[in-house]
Amino acid sequence: MKKNILYLVVLMFAGLLFSCEPRIDFDEGQWGDTAFITNVGIFTLQVDEHQLQEYYENGTLTPARRRLFISTGNATIDNENFIATVTVPANQDITRAGIVIFHQSVRVEPVGSSPVAGIITDLSAKEFVYKLVSADGTTHDWTIEIVQQ
């Protein structure tokens, strides 16, 4: 019995050693500069009492929140000057809104006092700068302009 357990432990240890070989990572840097924005959206949160009807708190429906995009159409993208212009109707309140950046880079960082993307904040400044970083290390500082019409 002890001999069988010893064989099992040795076999498991050997399997562990051989399973820890170096992994091959996909080199996304081979694709070059991908620090470009493809679209930008402005959203607010909508509260809906009947969105999550299957979840209950004390017998009442649980309120749900979801993103409601208030920007119209696609953003105008200027890849040469790194400017994305997004249009929001004039009747929309952007003091409690958020930015969604659609991109193919590996990282997006706010520059200066720009808000973190995806978080509700005050967008009344209407111009924000974000640094996009490619897998190959290339960076571009993008300006996002919000136009209310």
C-alpha cells in the first residue's frame, strides 16, 4: 500500500515538473502601431426597476443599471492629428456621463485631469486627452472632443 502511494507521489511530482515548461507567448508587437481609436461613445446610466426581474431583495425587484449611449452616430476620427470628435445632442446632460473608447491598443491611460474611461463623471470640459499604447511600445496622445449640437 505504501509502495503504491510512493509511486503515485513520484508520478505526480514528475508530471508537475514536465508541465512547467516555458510557455510561448503571442507577440502582438509584430503587428506594429495599433494605438488608434476606432470610435468613441458618451453614455449615462439608466436605472430600470424591471431589468433584473429574476433577482429579488426582500420580495421586491432589484433595480438595475445599464449604459445608455447618448452620443449620436460614430465619432469622427482624425488618424493624422490623433483627434476623435463625438457628437452629443444639446439637450443631453453631460455633467453625469462617461466616455467609452473603442480601440485596438493594449492600454488606454488618461492624461492630466482627464477622467478614467468608463466611469461616470463631469464631462462639461468637452476636451480630454488619453494616451494609447501599442503592444510594440508606440504611444499616441489622442484628444477627444465632445460637440453638443
